[in-house]
Amino acid sequence: MFSRWLALAALTLASSVALAHGPTRQKVVEKITIDAPADAVWAQIKDFDALAKWHPAVAESPADKGNTEGSERTVKIKGGGSLVESLERYNAEGRSYTYRAKDGGALPVTNYTSTLTVSGDGAKSTVEWRGAFYRGFPNNDPPPDQNDEAAVKAVTGVYQSGLANLKKLVEKK
């Protein structure tokens, strides 16, 4: 009898802990293959302030210190909204950089970190855009526009539209 009571108590405790658990870190990884050498693709995206040149939703993306770690860029979205991102790591030889936004601004996310990487061999290249973040609403029971699904959908949409446009721009040249 005692063992049944103990099992019931453990189950009750486990379920209450699960209900009290806050948001979990979400991840999105999108990749695209581009019919162009990696150096040509990297040339299009290598500058931290170049996002507006290749992402169709971005109106402006000036960076205060260029490709220097610690540089901050203000991303202004066409149609309204903005966010501030800081360059965490820049690796020209590895054709990669990582940036962070503490506040998602125009996106329903918080603690957002992202890495863009270009790799390739010969005439084809792959661009990987990887991000990790928390939903915009930090507490339990988030509204639908700030829950995990909304955060993942928004980031996935940003990555997919940006990569598709990058492919179009680079392959057109």
C-alpha cells in the first residue's frame, strides 16, 4: 500500500513540475543549395550590414562597426518594425558569422542567436541559416501570437524567404 501511495505522490509531483516549466529553447535550421561557388555566395552576404541587399523583407540594416565583433546593426523591416542585432563571431575564412538579438523586436522571440554559414565545393554551395531562441512570451499560457509555434513559424519564414531570394540574386549573376 505504501509503495502505491509513494508512486502516486511521485506522479503528482512530476506532473506539477511539468506544468510549472516555462518556455523551452526553440531551434530552426534552414539550408539551400545555390548553383554558384561558395566564394560568390559569401561575397553577397559576408558584410554584417548587407542584409537589406539580399533579404526581401529588410528595408535597412546599417551596422555601426561593420564586420567587427560587437558591431550592432539595426534591422528595419519593410512595412514597419525593427530589431537590433549584435555580431558575436565573424569568420571570413570559414565563411560564417553569428549574431544575437536580446529582444526579438519585430519577431515574437527573445534571446535569439543565429549563425549564417556558406560552404561548398566547386560550382555549387550550401547556405545554412541556423537559429535558437525562446518564444516572445516568457511565462506559461502565452497568447497565440507569442507562443512556441508562432516563434518557430516567424523565424522559419524569415530564413526561407531570405535564402530563396539570395539564391535568386546569386544565380541571376
